[in-house]
Amino acid sequence: MRYFKLLLLTLLLAVPAMAQQQPVSWKAEAVRVEGNTYEIRATGTMGGSWHIYDLTDYGSNGPCGTIFTVEDGEKVKLVGDPYISSEVHRGFDDIFGIEIGTCESPVIICQKVELLQGNPVTVPVTVEWQACNDENCIPPDDVTIDVTLPGGDGLPVVDSGSGAGMTVGEAGMTDQDANDLAPGEGKSIWGLILEAIAWGFVALLTPCVFPMIPMTVSFFLKQNQTAEGEEEKKGRGKWLALIFGLSIVALYTIPIAVIILITYFAGGETVTADIFNWLATHWLPNIIFFLIFMLFAASFFGAFEITLPSSWLNKSDEKSNKGGLAGVFFVALTLVLVSFSCTGPIVGSVLIKSTQGQFWEPIITMLAFSIAFALPFTLLAFAPSLLDKLPKSGGWLNSVKVVLGFIEVALGFKFLSVADQTYHWGILDREVYLAIWIVVFTLLGLYLLDKIKFKFDSPVQYISVFRLILIIVDLTFVVYMIPGMWGAPLKALSGYLPPITTQDFVLDPAQQRGGGTAYVVNAETDAGGLPAHRKYADFLHLPYDIPAFFDYEEARAYAAKVGKPVLLDFTGHGCVNCREMEARVWSDPRVLKLMKNDYVVCSLYGDDKTVLDEKDWVTTDKGKVLKSLGKINSYFMMQRYHVNAQPYYVILDPVTEKNKVPARSYNLDADQYVAFLEKGLE
């Protein structure tokens, strides 16, 4: 009893110590702006739901605001006040009774300084902050990081929009961490994870996988019988079931992780990002992905069966008879190989969608898929008695395959659409894309109604309640899409459809324009009142007749001339979240009015493949020549804002190029976007 009390006391004392672990880490760097002027940037990252407060001094009645101090003196002089270039969430706090600003990961705090001498100078940078989450706050903490300004008149001057960052001090964070935690990324990765989990459960209902369940359970029952004693049988069965589940997860996840890691360590994060960008936007992989989806769909429809070499299956099956841990692993391997003809298309779909993300997305989504796929097998291996409650195999399994085939056809055209938009082929405009989807899902409804038969279908004696629900949902979806042929926005599908600007036939064009100023059109201006001969305006357009520039310097010069702030819109042809923002937020009359009347909009496409004239090419700090519009815009975004997430919105002063308010990313709250635009005008 005494030892128990001592252990309990030790645990109680350890809890506060663990609770005080600091969740925020910092890194600092200096970027040459021009001449002897530098911008010192401190980037803080935090996990989970932690946040810190902005730079406001809230006094004794408010939270502890963040303090950013750069030591000045004879060597450097501060230029202006520190500011936060990342997103700040503002709102009324009921506890403090005031409006406060909070920052989530990553938070970027900046301070411009002027170097007063030619020799290299090391400047101490101090950040003081308090981290809080929904449950508690950690006592304020601080960190001091030394940042080196190289100085020297002979160094090249690098513009802040394309300058080279010089990392000189850190406190537990890498550049890749900051990129991976770019604003808006969390929403995308969670969406991918949920989708991967859903596909993992769907894969269980395919005719290649479902019959494997009783075979797997019988194997574990046989293994249990080799143990002596009831308790030993239960313990052995649970242990083998756990190894079995982990083996399935490893067989799906490790190969893709190895490929990505080899690519990363062989070429670095830049090469890995370039590969994913190439996979997501280049015409060749997108056409290949489209053809793969059509091939898998044909297989699901019964045209042929995609199988792995029989020798692989035979060798794996032979070794699974050995029993023990090795036998369990080879049972898992046999399951993965046998189910390939059904899971292959689904795994391919998950991975292909993941390539549109960052470094970790393919690994994380495949992990989520494999866990969902392995979970039922593992649970049944733990408790074989649950097998009696499962439905029996039958013709319904082939119906699942056929339904998935229709879905594969519909989703496959998304990849063809990305290639069509990034290269401006003009073969898959919005109404053509919609027509294909309407036909595909109409045929799916007819199949569910048993009006269409495929090769391995069984006779349908009657329409079950569940099948009827699917029919109603499917045909309702078809009816919803039909008005889109005449220009209806179809906001629920905005992320999957080509932009409304590609539609040739719109019943009421005025509905697409929204509110705003009526501009006078003459030889020098277009319908939006902007200069008629703007760069790239002949093939790039924004929805709702929003007048826009597509070149940063051109937009900045015009905005300075007319005395309006610039709204930078970092976007992409293949960006699903960008289309959703345009359909759900930009379509709001209040947003349209502000964008058209009070801002000079500049949209920079990060995936456009148009090769520019040689005079517009950009050479990176590493000597690489960027020739396409998309690569130049992406490089500008990374160097200026250390972010590669789309969409990303920045309001800046056209003269000073300073952010007027914290930037915003993907957020479908139109009221907050209106407040963002109005704040930028103050």
C-alpha cells in the first residue's frame, strides 16, 4: 500500500510538469528587401488547437499579447513597427469583454530594419508569448534567437517579392514545417483523410474482398486451436489479430512512403514539391490518370478483370500455412494481393487525389485508407462470433462494383478537365463537363432501377428500401445539375466543375456579373474599366465579370495610379478550394461590390502552363530559369509570403507593398470575407 501511495504521488506531481510543456516553437530568418534594408521574420508553429495572441497590448484586463523585440542600436535601426503577415482571427471574447486577435499555426511576425554598417551583424530577436487552447493557458514564455544580417556593399540586391531567405537561427522548426502548416491546409488534409476512410470501408463491400472475410476468420480460429488453455487461446488470438491488422496497414502505407522519402532525400523538398506539382497539373499525368480511371471503370463493369501474376499469389498462399507471426503476415499479404483487382482502382483514386496536396498527403491518406480497410478484419479476428451477423455474399457485391464503375467514370473527367484548363485547350468547357456527368448519373439511376444489365449481374426480384434511397439520391442529384447547363452556379459542385467563365451559354448573364460599377467601354478599356491590353487577359478570366489583372507589377502600377489597394488572389486552375471560394463567397453581392468598386484585383495562377516571352522569364536565387506563368507565380508566392497554399488572399498597399491586414486563406464564411475587405479599406 505504501508503494502504491508513493507511485500515486509521483504521478500527481508529474501531471503539472507535463501540462506545462511548451507547444510553440520558433525560427527566425532575415530577408534582404533592398539596399541595406532587411525584413526579420520569426515563424512560430504549434500543434493541436493551440493559439497565441496578436501584437496588441491588452493591458491588465485582457490576455497577454505577443511582444516582438528586435534589439537596435549603433548597428541597426528599426524601420516602422513589427507586424504579423500571417492570418489573425479577430472576434469578441465573452470572458475579457473586448475584441481580441488570435493566431494559429504558423504565425509569422515581421520587423523591417536598416543595417547601418557594411560588416555582418548579429541581431538578437526576442519573442514573448502565451499559448492557450480551448481548455487552458500555459504561463507566458519567451525565446531569444540570433539573426545574422550579412551586410557588405558587394552583395546582390534581392527584391522582397523574389528574394532569398537566409535562415540563421531556429527554435525547433523547419521551413518545410511552415509550408506544410500553411493557412487552409488543415481543412484540405482532413477532407482527404475522411474521403480515404470512406473509400476504405467501401472497398470491403467489393466481391474481391468481402468473400475473404470468412476465410480470414477461419485462419485465426485454426491458429487459436493450437494454443493450450482457454486464456492462452484468447490471448494468442488477440495478439495475432493485432499483428494481422498492422500488417495490412504496413503493406498499403510503407511502399508509398518509401517512394516519397527516396524522392525527398535524393532531391530535397523542392524536387519533391516539383514532382507533386507536375503530377497535379501537367497534361501527361492527368491524361494517364484519366485513362486509368476509365480502365478501372471498364473492369468494374465486367469487361475484364485486373489481376496480379498468379505466381505472387501462390507463393504468398504457401507461406501463409506456416502459422505464427510469419503466417499471419503472409495471410495479410495474400489478402492485399487477392483484393487488388477491386482495391487497386480505389487505392489509385486515393493516391491520385493526394498528389494534388503536399509532401505528407499521400502517406497520411493511404494510412487512413488502410486503417479503415483493416479495421473490420481485425475486429472479426478478435471476435470471430461477429461473423454470423454479416450478410452473405451474393449478386449485391457485383452491384457495388458497377456503382463504383459509374463513379470512376465521373471522377476521371476531373483530371481531363485540369489538363484542359491549365493548357487552355477548350475541349471540356463547363456545359460539356456537366452534360457528361448528367448522362453518367442518369445511367446509374437506370441501373439501380434494373433497367440496365451488366455481364455478372444477378436478377433483381424487387427494389429494396436501401436501393430505393440510392435511386432517389442519384436522380435528385441529376435534377440538381440540369439548371447548370444554362448557367446556374451549382455551388455544391463548384470545386469539381470547370469555372463558370468557360461556359458558352448562360441564360441570364446579369446573374453572373453581380453588383458593381457600370464602366464605360472604349478602345482603351474593357468591360471592367481596366486597360484593354492587359497581360494574359486574353486567356485568363475571373467569374462574375470581376475586372482583374493577372500580372503583379502591372496591377500594382495601376492601383497606385487610381489610388486603390491591391487584392492579391493566389489561385490555380486545378484548385478545388479556389472554385468553392468563388462560388460561395465571391458570389455574395457585398463581396462583388467591394471587389469591383474598391479594389484592384490581381489573380496569380500557380499552375498555368503558358510559356512566357523570354523577357518575362525569372531566374531563381539558385540559378533556375522559370519560363511558365504558373511557376513564376508560385515562386513569387513562396518567396514573398512563405506559403504555397491556394487559395490565399492578400491586401496590400500598391506603393509600399506592405500588407494592410492579415492575409486570408480558404474560409467559406462570406461575412468574414466582407469584414476582411472592409478592414483593408480603413
